[in-house]
Amino acid sequence: FIQMLRSAKKRDVLQLLRTAPKEMCPFLVEAAVAAQSVASLAALSDFLDFSKEPKSLLEKFLYAAAFSPQPSGELLQLILDKLDGKQLAPEIWETGIVAVGSLVGKLCQQKLCGLQQVVERGVETILRRLRGAEEEPEVVTYLLALGNARLPETMPTLLGHAEDGSTAVTAAATSALQRFPAAHISSKVKRVMRRIFHQKRKNYDKTCRLAAAEILLDNHPLLMDVINILLATSEMETEMATFLLLKVQTMLRHHHHHLAKKIMKDIMGDPQINNYNFFSKVGISSSFSGPLIVTQDLTSTFGLDLLFLEGGFLRKSVSDFSLLSQGQRLRAAQVTFEAQGMESMMGENLSEGEDEPQLMAGMSATFFDVQLRPIIFFQGYTDLMAKVLLSSGEPTSVVKGNLQLMDHHQVIPLQSGLQVTVKLQGGLGLDISADMDVSIWEQELKSSVNVRGSLAMDFQAELDSPFLQTTLRSQTEVETSIHFNTKLSFSSSPVLMCLQLREEQVPYR
């Protein structure tokens, strides 16, 4: 379909969009974004009216753009023009800003940063609006966009928000910093992370301190940091200490051999740390990471982090599928559930010095290194009650649609003087939904994430010469679905917990 659209005129693409049946429209919009021809972008510009199109179609358009493997400056231009100065629905505005961040990042990866004014305009839009933002959710959205862009020059802005922001702002800024490659995690960044983790200037929420610790542990960790983080666990509540001890052990298992060996040797030589009392924390929090697929060129890992509160409530769960190849890491899918303020509702005591957090549950997801707009299940007690009583029982759709993953075209001259043309296209159909169900009467909390995906790849190599023409073509399709369910029952103590990861058969053609 993309190949067909690339040779179509604007008039034809526009007519197609306008006359297509409603259920076909999202597919056509996604294909037009992927085609990225001048004609298809011009047709989209005329067709999409941001003040009145259904929200779902506009989100489809923005996410298709955000996932584009090699976006053009014109696509970013189109989105910035559509977002400019209009009264938009808040969800569309948030999705739009997150998409702008992703496009700016990808254009800079293609070394188009200083060359195209539109990239400067994109960065400037995010930073200017961030400076003027007064409401917390707005600030969080701009920080997520900076996380998608991963531009080194925005580091000072992110560090400032990480250290001085409210809990939600600090969490968003540290999670944006976690997405930068190790080369950009400088000694200055590490200094700020140490101040947050050791609470030098003020008290921080558990999740923010843990994110700071993860940045210190994941990016060429210094022995001093590993030891100080371990020593700090003796002052912490059981759950947080358990989580961190497991995190350090995971880090040592997966890090470069010689570095991990040296750190382990020094830790084992320190009687303050290497003793039964220290490593025998018995919380239910856990941090696990292990390989799913290992080949010569690629390692695929599955990680699961579960942080509980002292009373046995789940505070945060992160399930992560990553691909590692030649020193690069791609977060294929990462889904985070967060719940806060539950303990006060059940009459649990807060730790000393902690503010009472607002009752809230929500989730956020990152796919192929693009962070999506977070979804709030409920915020505040009245909202929770309304949702419990009016629950539709339908899972919330996180992302659904077709994305172009690869689009590669290359001409290779052979030694014989002939040349081969290689084309590779890959598309991904994705349907991810999530559900969180809190039952006050049964005292249960259930969450489920369902991921269904199908990947299709089309490879073609052509050798063309005056006397001979030969073509090699291969098509690959693979489908998979993964269901991840958690169920917590807190009617009695200790809290009962069941986790289930179910994978259906993977057909491969």
C-alpha cells in the first residue's frame, strides 16, 4: 500500500482518504504517513482537521509519525503547524508534543539537527512551552517529550527538574534521563543522581530515589557508588532495601565481566557489607532480568521489577522487553503500572517524613524507544468510586495500529561491474491493551497487559544488466501474543500475590 501511495498524486490520495469507509480510514492515514511523499503529506494536511476530527484518528496519525523509522523534516513541519495555537483536546495536545520529541530525536540521529530549521523549531517549541508551563501534568508531558528526543543540550533542563521538581516532575525527569545512552551520563549527571538518592537537599519519593540509583548502576558504575548504595540499604525500609539489593545483583550479573569482577571482589572484602545480616532482607519486592533469545548478533531480554510498600501494596511494576545488539539497546516494549495513596485508604501508616500522596493509579508505556502518553486509570477517591461503580469491564487500549519499522533502499556495486539494488521494508501490526481493576469489596487488585503483534518483512534484491535480470525476494511473517497478569489479594496479611506470563504459540512463515 505504501509503495502504491508513493507514486500517487495528492488529488488521488486526498480522494482516497475522503471516500474511504470509516473503519478503513486509520489504516489509510498510517500508510500515508509511512509513504512520506510530498503528495501524501500534502493530502494529510488538507484532510486532517485538528479541531474536529475524532480523537482516535488524530492519535493514530500522531503515533504513526512518532514511530516513523526515518522521518522527514516535512512530517515534523506538518505536525508543528497542526499543533500551533489551536484549541485542542488535552489528549491530542499531549500526544502531539510526545510525537514532536520523537521526531526531533530521530531527525538529529540522521544528522539533520543544524541543517533543518524545523528541527530547531521543534526543540524550541518544547523548551519554550516547558518554561511557561504552570500545571504539573503539562510539565510532565514536556519532560517525556525531551526523553523521546534525547538531546544532550537539554540535559541541564532535565537535571534541574529532576532535583527541584515535585514527585511527579522528578519521576518524569529521571525517567527521561534513564533513556540517554551511557556516553551522555556525565559526572555532573551522576552528582545530581547521588544528591537525589542520598536525599542531600530534600526528601524524595521512593520511586525517584530508585530511578536515581538505577542511573548510577546502569552507566559505567563506579565502585564508590555501588558500595554507597549498598550501605544506604541498611537505613531503608525492608521493601526498598530488598529491591535495591536485587538490582545490584542483576547489574553485576549483566555487566562487563572485568568490571563486575572487580566490584564483586571489593564488596566481598568489606565485612560491613559482606555479612548475613546485610543480605538477608526478606521483602516481597523483586527485580529480575534474564535472556529470552540469544544469538550471535542479538540478545533479547525480559525484565520485571516489582516494588511493594511495607503493607504489601504494589507501588510500581515495570515489565521490560529489550533487544541488545552491538552495544546498542532498544527498548522494544516497556510497560509500567503505578499505584499510590492506596495505603492511606486501607488505614496503613505512612513512613516518617513522607507526605500523604494523592490516590492514583495509572500506566505508561514505551515501544521501540518511543514513550507514549501516560494513561491515568483513576485520580482521587471520588474518581475511583465512580470508575468502580461504572466500570465497563473493557480493557483500556494503549496503542493499536500499523507501524512501519524499516524502510531501506541501497544500491551495491559488485566487483564484476554489475550492480544490485536492495530494498527492505518491514511493518508491524500492534494491539496493546491494559486493564487495572481494583475491587474495594473483595479487596483485590488485578492488572493485565495484553500484547498482540505481527511483523511482516519484505526483502528484495535485483541484479539488472543488459543481458540478464534476476530477482531474489523473501517475505517473512511472524505473529505473537503475550499476556501478563498480576493479581493481589490484600484481605489478609501477608498479601497474596499471583503473577502470570503467558505466551501463545508463535507462527513463523
